[in-house]
Amino acid sequence: MASPFVEIQVGDRVVKVTNPDKVYFPARGHTKLDLVNYYLSVGDGILRALRDRPTTLERWPGGVFEGAKIATRADNRGDAFYQKRIPKNAPEWIQTARIAFPSGRFADEICPTELATVAWCANLGTITCHPWPVRRDDVDHPDELRIDIDPQPGTDFADAKKIALEAVREILGELGFTGFPKTSGGRGVHIYVRVEPRWTFTEVRRCALAFGREVERRMPDLVTTNWWKEERGEKVFIDFNQNARDRTIASAYSVRPKPHAPVSAPLTWEELPDVEPEDFTIATMPERFAELGDLHAAIDDQAFSLETLLEWADRDEQDRGLGDMPYPPNYPKMEGEPKRVQPSKARKD
């Protein structure tokens, strides 16, 4: 028996949604069609977050059920997976961008240019979209600095908000930057800054580390930039490595694969103190979007220079003896990088 489907008009395209009644979020009863319709309801916002960006798809074709897990490099057995290359059955109108991985290998990754692409990806079971911080006309020079405030065990969303409001916002103001906050969809807070695409991934990552260290200096009892988990303690980690090549963050308006279908929600700075992550789901976000529109609509209005942050990085290295931090484990050894071994396992001299 042929699978049931519905066809949806999205702009000039007709997108087929197969098995529309398949339940993707059993805890709430949301179906695949609900997921597609959610993305259409926030169309201007999700497309602004993804437009012309190489995008990794986080696909959960069986939905988010109890015990489901995502495949990893260490264990490729999973109910969900990350797709970095365009599927072979993609329509000819789906656009791509060729990106280079840290290994030097290349891939043609989906690059949304119209809302129909997002709907088509959702039909594949794509719950979360992970865009690169570059545009397809220049995939080696990021145009986005990403500040990832990541609570560690013993800390929570309230701590992430406190750091964003009392330190990150203050530092952004001193730099003359405009930052655009959003929930991560979990316990964290993300803040995006549009930057001039003049610097490499290595340089942008260096700026993110310098920014994180400044946050740490101002809130040393609550913030850490230590890469090794055993050294972080009960503090909030500023994850500078999210700015490295091939590291991505769930986009604004992306749904996260959790039972209650939370959304990574753009915020104003003024409302940040009073929100909770569970306020924003695929059930609640469409009405919010219809009322407020895209709170990141102005993100492309101005791009900022990273020269001051690069000066801070030089200061940290020359005056304070603070060099580079380790890269993620799948990277080749990088110039200036310290030993990539956790301190408790390092051989003692």
C-alpha cells in the first residue's frame, strides 16, 4: 500500500509531505505535518537564520521517542543522525554550498535559499537545522560570532541568563557590538553578533576565546573557559569552540529533539530575565511570531569589526600568558594548540 501524503504549496514550489500523521513527539502528540507547518509559520525567521548558509540536518525519521539516541562518530548506531551531504534524491531546485571539513575533505551541503527547502528538509525528519556561520559566496570567512553560554552540572538556565545580562551584554556595549540573544532550546543562552567576513575560522574562534575570557574575569565564581570538563567545576562554560570550522549551533527557530518540542527562541534583552526555556515550543511559537515577528530581523543591518577582540587576544597571550585552548577531538593538530589530552591523563614529567 502506498504511503499517504499531502502536498503543500510553499512559494512557487509544491512540497510533498509523506506520512503526515506520523507522530514525531509522542509526549505532545505532534506529527510530522505539525513540524512542517510550524516551520512555515515562522517562515521569515527560519529563512533569515538559514538563508545562503550551508546547513547540517539533524534528522529524526522515527520521531523523538523514549530511548531514542543519535548516532555519533564513536557509535554510528542510532535512531537519528546528522546529515552533512545533500541526499541523493533531492529535487534539482535544492541549492548547495561546497564546504571543507577540518580533515581537508569536502562536501556539498544543503544551503537554503527559499522556504520550500526548509519544508522539504522537515519532511525528511529534520527536526533541527544547524547552519554554518558563513554564506555560500564565501565559505571560509564567517560573518557571525557565536557566544554560547553553556551551563554545566550544578548550574542552570538562571545562571546563563545572569551571565548574559550582567557580563556579556556589558562587554558587547563596550565593544560597540549589537548582540542578538536566543534560548538554546535547552538550558543555555546563545548570542549572535554579525561580523564583517574578513577573518578566518581560526581568527574568529580566537576572538570568541578572548571574549569568553573577559566574561570569566568579570564573573570568575560562575564562568569558565576551561575546555576540559574535569576542570570546569560547577560553573557555566563559554564554548568558544562553537566558532571553529564545522562546529554548528541550532539555528534560531529550530525545534530541538526533546519530548515537549522546544524551540530555540529569539528574545529581546528586556524579556530575557523573565523567560524560561519551556515557554517556547512548536505549539506556542507560531502565535508569538505572528504577534512579534522576527526579533532577529535587524541582525543583518550592521556588521562589526573584530579588530578589538583580536587585540584582546594578543593582550591575553603577551601580557597574561594565556595562549590557545584545545580544539575538538576530530581536528588535526592546530598551530599554537596545547596538548590535546585531559590533565588527569597527561604524563607527568
